[in-house]
Amino acid sequence: MVAQRVHEVEISGIRKMFEAAPPGAVNLGLGEPDFEPPAEVLRALGQAVLHGMNHYGPSAGLPALRDRVAERYADRAPATTRENVIITSGGSEGLMTAALTLYDPGDEVLVPNPGFVLYGPHARLCGATPVPYALSERRGFLPDLAQLETLVTERTRALVVNSPSNPTGGLIPRPLVDRLLEFAESRNLTVISDEVYEEMVYEGKFASFWRGGDRVVVVHSFSKMFAMTGWRLGFLVAPRALAADLNKIHYHMMACPSTPAQAAVLVGLAEASDAPARMMREFRARRRLIVQALNAIPGMHCVPPAGAFYAFPGFDWEATASEVALALLGRGLISTPGDAFGSLGARHLRLSFAASRPDLKRGLAILAAYGAEMASR
Ligand SMILES: Cc1ncc(COP(=O)(O)O)c(C=O)c1O
């Protein structure tokens, strides 16, 4: 009855865990900041809807917001202007728009393993084949150029990168960004760089893939930056000619992004630019707490995440990630099995620290008790 592509994708493993959770379970499965958007932004949204900003706007977004985003990128490539920017309905739509604009049936797309849950399915929905490249713990969860070289064929169209990474927290340092860009250039690939966690870095320095040029599409979002995942607003930064093509596809999916949300974010960028730093103070303290607690559990080890708000501990118990996650669920802790992000997540869990410190401590106590039980088997 339905198109073949429907059979190519599944509802993500993360959602399945929520559906099976007992009441009162501690939720460390969250992929969103547990904060509210800045007060200035909330007020601006109210003003926008009360003063008539309730209608369709330009498909590529409000010119003033596109200008403001372009300004943020001008220090990376001075010629960046609003023509390089498309405002999207979140990073998710940005990723799908990029996929539909760039991938033809039969193409191959290099995607991180483990990596965010949409990259592979988006390729498949376009009739392309996702080709996983490893982010191994041994290499600090960073891409290995030598492996990438072996995976490229004449069908390879694009390289998807994500720094800071969901789920690993890995941050690609500037020299490796440069080498990946050279690799893409030499192999004629477009880089789709998911930078939605740019503002969430604990160690090292964030390096954007955007340099102008004609090979990079940056996917970004206001979701995490302003704790407004439910507002659905993000953006793409791309070479001008490609931005015009991205806008065509974006128009056919969304018509335009939310007008009042854009008006409010515009105020947020001017008046609440310190909002991510405020959240980061709390995330930093929680990160210390969770990494320490995880490394004290027998059979578990955790590389401190350089960015984002997830711990991605490995375990050496005799169990699969799904078995561990289900056992924890039964004890009242929602986590995400690492293999929801690809085969190399098979011996990991993802635990979000976008949860209050009391919740974190409760969740970690459940995990510690489980770890002690597994160790004594
Ligand atoms: C790596 C990554 N990219 C993109 C997104 C999409 O976020 P949104 O659609 O809310 O902007 C997420 C959300 O969790 C993410 O973790």
C-alpha cells in the first residue's frame, strides 16, 4: 500500500525506550536541554503573536534573521551573506533538505558510526546508501582519514560530520577539520557538517567546517542553543548557488519556517547571547559528576565528552546494549542503547546529563547497583 521508502526506515530506538518506561522512571534518555528559553525570547514570542506576526514569511526566512546568522559566520568566511543562509524548521529539516538536495538514488554517503540517528535513514529515503565510517573510542571518537580513503568509491557523494558529536561527545580539532576538508576536495565530496552543539564545548575549541568555498553545508539549530527544541527553528549555511537549490526543496517541504519563532530568536540573538554559556555552567558541573560516577562502576568506563551533553560509557558485561538498557529500564532508569547509533555503539550506553543533579544521582545509583550485580555474576 505505501511507498517502498517507508519500509527503509524505522522509528528511532530512542523513542522506543520512552514508550516502554515505567511511571516515575529517571529519564537520562533526553536529547534536549532541561532549561526554558531565555526570558527575553519568551517575551518576544508573545509580542510577535500579539502584534500580527502570524502569517507566512519568505521561504528562506526573515531577511533580518538571515543577516544576523550570516554575521556569525563572517569571521569564518568574510564573504558570508544572507544569500548563504536558509532558516529551517530545526536541524532535522535542515538535514532532510540537504539530503534531498544532494543525494541521488544509487549515491553513497559517508556517515559516522556511532552517529546521530537521522543521517543513515535520510540517505535511504533518497534512495542512497549510507556507508558508515568508524568513530572508535580508541581514537577519541574521531574520524580516521585512512579509513575514509578506503570507503570512497566513484558513487560517494557526501561526507556527514558532526562535531561536537551526539552520541560520543567527540570534538573534531581544527587540524583534522582542515584535513577532512582537503579530503572532501580531493574526492569531490560535499561535506554536510552538523554543528548543532557548537555552543556546548567543555574541552578544546570548536572548529566550524564553514570557510566559504563550494563544498560545505552547515546544519545548525536554535533548539539546543536557546533550549527551544519544541519551537522547531534552525538554519543551513551553504554556498550561494547551492543555498538557492536547498531553498527550493525547503519550500516544497515547509513553505516557510515559523514567523513568530523567527522574530523571537532575532531578539534572543541580540539580547540573550549569553544563554548557552549560562546553561553550560550547569552542564559542566553535571559532566564532572556523571563521568566520575561512571568510571567508578565496575565494568564501565567513560571518556569525558568534549562537547554536547551526553556521556557515552562503554561496558564489558556479558550483555548487549539493548539488554542492559532494558534491565535498567525495569529498575527505573531510561537510557539509550548505544547501538541505536550504529553497530559500533554496541557495547555502550548513551546517558544524557540534560537532567537535574538529583535525577542524575538517582539514575547513577541505579546504574551502579546494576553494575555491582553484573560484576558479581
Ligand atoms: C546531532 C544532532 N543533529 C541534529 C539534531 C536535530 O535537532 P533539531 O531538529 O531540534 O534542530 C539533533 C537533535 O537531537 C542532534 O542531536
